[in-house]
Amino acid sequence: MFRWSPGADERWQEYAVEPGADTTVLDALVDVQRGQDPGLAFRYACRVGMCGSCGMVVNGRERWACRTRLSTLGRGRITVRPLYHFPVLRDLVVDMAPFTARMRAVGAAFAPSDGERRYARIGSGSGERQDIDAAIECIGCGLCVSACTMVAHNSRFPGPAALNRAFTLQRDSRDAAQSERWGVLLSDDALARCHGQGNCTDVCPMGLAPTRSIIRLRQMATARLLGVSRSGQRSVAF
Ligand code: SF4
């Protein structure tokens, strides 16, 4: 287990646990904290795969601790370390502020049009809703950001979660900030930087595919640019 606290050196520490058939990584961490090392720091809240706060790197792969059974990790030693690409606050706890900053950088808040009705008027069967559908269940766990090698390489790259969120807004006909958002998405450090390796999609615990959202954004951007050159107008139907 990775251990670090301010003023101390990084170190790896071993703990032994007696797992049951359904013991999860989170159960084991709680067990260690209660019985062996009360100073061990990790974050969790719901324990049932809804809040996304227990993300960490287990045996070299980003996972949510509460839904990862020890029995699925094979026999022998299990390594647990904090998410990559986030500042470590202590042990397995990272500062999620960069996640929020990336979201903010792409304008991840819905911007209602003037006079927009209060409740959604987009039918569940509409093409727009179905296109967005696959991308809306993000729980903000940050696993995809940790797994993304481009995030490691380019600090200005928004990362998979923010681009996934941006897709849902660029495809939402009620949103009024799309022009502004395209300015960010089409800059040198956003859509153009994704190499399509798909690490984000591999690790997403909700089964989302940020890679697909990025491809869809690129398709929309291309159609938009073609629309501009053909008609001189910005709007293109998808
Ligand atoms: S897209 Fe998936 S992996 Fe990324 S933050 Fe959202 S839920 Fe987590």
C-alpha cells in the first residue's frame, strides 16, 4: 500500500487481511484502518458504486474500491496506490480540484437559452437524446483522467471526463454556450490532442465511452466546419 503524508517520505507498506468470498478492496482498507493502522487515509462515501469517491489504482489499474472484490484480483499481494495525475493529499487521498478545473475549462455547466422552459422538452426517443444517452451517467470518479496518458503529457488537455461532458452539452439543442465551447474544444490542446488509445473507456466503472464522445465531437466539428464553408452559416443539423 502506498503511504505518504506531508513531511514524510513515500513508502510502500504491507498489511495482511483475511478476505471472505465477497470482501472488497474497500472492506479490506476499512479493516486495516480499524484493526492495524488508524492513520491510513482513504476516501469513500456511499460504498455501493454511486458516489465515485473511492477511485484508486489497484494492481496497476484504475478501479473503484467499493466494487472491486479481492477474489477478482488473483492470489498474492495486491498493490493499492492513489490515482495518477492528481496531487496526493495523504496516502490514497487525492485532491480532486484539477478534475473540477478541467470541467470548468470546457464550460461543463449547462447554459440555458433565453426563455428556455424550465423542464426538458427533448423526448426520450429523439435522436439527440439517444446520442447523448450513452454519456450522461458520469459520477466524476476521475478514473479516466488517471488512466489517460495525454493528461500526463499535456496539462492543458481537458481529459476524457470533461470532453465527455462537453459532448453532452454540444449535442443538447437547449444549450446556449456551444459557440464559446467550440472555441475551447477546437483549440490546439483539446480535441486534436486525443490519441484515441481508449484507456479512459477501458477503466470507466459506469461503462461510459469518453473515446466515443470525443469521436462524436470531432464528427460534429467537421460537419460544422463544412457547413460554414458551404453556406457561410454556422448551423448544421446532426
Ligand atoms: S467518464 Fe467514467 S471514469 Fe471518467 S469520471 Fe466519469 S464515471 Fe469516472
